[in-house]
Amino acid sequence: MKTLNRLTAGICKVESFLVFALLLIMVCLSFWQVTARNLFSKGFHWADDFLRHSVLWTGLLAASLATTEGKHIKIDILNLRMSEAVKIKIEAVISFIAAGMCALIFKTAWVFVATEKQYAEMNYSLHVATWVLESIFPIAFGLAAFKFVIRGLNGLLAKPHRT
């Protein structure tokens, strides 16, 4: 488990860097676009497409990061009157269910991206194949599934604290 937890931490560092870099680039580029359009009536022709896809990548990577820390959307109605040990075990089971759901979405996204790759469409403003831009779907859901499995395993293997 230590190796898997270290791997998860490494993945999180890469995701954090990518989210930070994309946010910084998006803020600077959108500021430039607005300024250039208002002052010079020009802008980068590729910027709008880049920003649109960057928002998608940033959102999905940030969602994967939230999964790691357990800050994803969840309903805590069952946790009101349970002992800490029971809460941990229930969260572990829920993590495995969430991993299964993410795995299903991963599979669907994988098929979607593979189909897009077959059609070989290009995003001409960015000079990139469309499937490359859409590859974040299977990447993010695959990472989320992996992280939910790790959370589930950590919960099942956790030793209850004695108070």
C-alpha cells in the first residue's frame, strides 16, 4: 500500500502542476485576448479554442485531485450517528462503488476517443487532432477510478483508533 500511496501522491503532484500551469496560462491568455481585441481589434485566432479545451482539462484534473483528498461531492447523511470505524468502512465501500462508476465512464470515454481517432478530425486552429484534446476524458476518469480504489483499500485496511 505504501507504494500505491506514493504513486498516488506523485500523480497528484503532476495534476497540481498541470492545474496551476493551465490556470495561469488561461488567465494570462484571456487577459491578452480581451486587451488585444479592445485595443488592436485583433487577437490570437487559436486562443478561444485553446481556452475552451483548457477549461475542460483543468476542471477534470481538479476533479481527480478532489477525489484524492476526499473533497469530491458526497452526501454525509449516513455519517451522523456512526462510530469512526464504521464510517471508515462505509466510505471504503462507497469508494469502491465510485471506482466502478468511474471505470464505466472511463471505458465509454476510451471508446469515444478511439472512435474520434479513427475519424482523424483535426482542430485546425490549434493544429492538433481532436482526439488528443478529448483524451482528458479517459485520463481523468481512469485516474479517479484508480484513486477511489486506493481510498477504498486504505479504508478497508485502516486500523480503528482507540480512544
